[in-house]
Amino acid sequence: MTLTPSAIAEIVSVERIVGDESKPLRGFASLTEAHNTDLSFFSDPRYENHLYTTKAGAVLLPLDFQAKRPLPSYLTQIYVRRPDQAFYTLVQKYKAPPLPEWGREPNSFIHPSAEIPEDTYIGAFAYIGERVKIGSQARIFPFAYVGAEVEIGEGTVVYPHAVIMPRTKIGSWCIIHPGAVIGADGFGFYKGDTRLYERIPQIGRVVIEDEVEVGANTCVDRATLGETRLGKGVKLDNLIQIAHNVQIGPHTAIAAQTGIAGSTTIGAYCRLGGQVGIADHLSIAEGSSIAAQSGVSRSITTPGKSWRGAPAQEVRQQLLMEALMRRLPELYPKLREIEKIIRHP
């Protein structure tokens, strides 16, 4: 790959270029790791000092950026509205790993009743069950399992060792990363007359709408009855547990090691940090942000609020409590003195 600042202006919207517009660029790197033929970007003020020492050949800068001291003379400056967005657009175009061409590799199993267009890719040792329907331009990588009556939409990618259990429905342009399990039984048991756990049949399914991404080793359980549903544009990180009958609204993003218990409903445009735990049968209002390691034990009904802690509370309240907790060693002796005065005036 060879790219120049002037060529970048033909791909993303550039306001102006300061420096060598024909400088050859052959790679992408962070400000601290870049070399003289790399393109980098700057968008976070916390890293401004790296701008003055970077070895990058060119850097994408915000339109309103004002340098506090001279930038290196060899650094070509490319001013754009969103440097991070422009950078990732260029990386996607020039450096994204190529997807395999269409066709069926040897040793894959495809049931005769499956409906699969010619312009799909089925990798070696993939299993495609009976009455499966796969859309055009989809790619099923080696060792993936696609169970009976599964529907997979146009352009969706299922990576190696992903498991799509029977009757699951996945929309178009989704990405299912390696090791993900979609549609395994939910954790449904009850205590019988003998006080032993009896299994509740899980006869529902999972429905995943368009443009959803499911991270590696993430599990989305089938519903006991009805559907477990991920709305359009949902993004799930690695190692997440989505229990039976959970409903997640469009464009919600959830970080790694989060667990959501059964029958909980999460609104659209929510953000959940890593290791968040949400109890069963709750509702989380649209636009809620829940900080990492928070524990949610009651429904959140007010949209657009930020929450933190265990049990989760609004951020300002939680920060106040933490501040007071830090002062407890200092305050406790004073409280003891006041108690003595009250008891023995």
C-alpha cells in the first residue's frame, strides 16, 4: 500500500493540508509508534504532547486544532472534521484483512435442503443443517456450525467455531466472531417435589437484527418461550452472557464480561461497561450509561442518565458516597468523641 495526503483527500473530506501533499505513506500507527512513512491521527487532548515528538510522516488533525508549540517540520498536517473516523475509514479501505472469495471448500457439509446462493462462501468443515437459508454474499468460515432452520441474512460473516443453534434468525451485514454461541438453551430450572432441579424446556429462539456484531465467546441464549432479541446495530464485546428472553434495543453497546439475566429489557442507545451485572426481569431506560463493574438490581426508568456502583446509583450520588467513604477513617474518631459527650455530658 502506498498512500499520499492528496489521495487521502479523495477518500475522506479534508479541509486543508499543510506540508508535503505527495509524501508516500505505507502504513498506519499511533503517534508514539509511528515511523516516517506512517499515517497517524490526533483527537484526544490528553495525548497532545505526543504530537510534538511523533515520528509519523503525516497526521490527521481536528479542524480547530491550535498547536501550543511548533510541530515537527517533517510532519504533514491533514485537517479533517473527525480525525478518528477518517483514520478508521482509511484503515478499513487499505488494511482490513481480505475476506475469502465465494465458493464451497472441500469437506464442508451442506444439507441438500439448505438454500444457499452461489455468491456465498462456505469454509472447510463448516456444517450447514437442513432447511437453512443463507443470504447472498454471506461467509461461513471453517468449523462453524449452522443448525437446522437457521436464517442468515445478506453479507453476514460467521467466523470459525461459532455455533448457531437451530431456528436462530440472524439479519444482514452482521458479524459473529469466533467461538460465539447463539441460541443455546437458557438457564431454566425449577425445584420439583423431590427438591431436585427439574429442567424447563427452552423452546423459543434468538432473533438478531441487521448490522449486529457479537464478540468472541459471547453467548446469547434462546428464549424459554418467544424470542431473545438483539436490535439493529447492537454491538457486543467478547465474553458476554445474554440470558433467555432478554431484549436489547437498537444501537446499544455492551463491553466484555457483562452478564444480563433473563427477561430483562434494555433500551436503545445504551452503553454498558465491562463486568456489569443486571438482575432478571428489569427494564433499563433508553440512553442509559452504566459504568464498569456496576450491579443493577432495580429497573432504571429515567432515560439518558449515567449510573455507577453496586448497587448502581446515579453517578453524582455514587461519587459523593465514595468521597464520604474515603473520609470515614478521619471522621470515625470524631464521631466516637461526640458519642461520649452525648452519653456522659
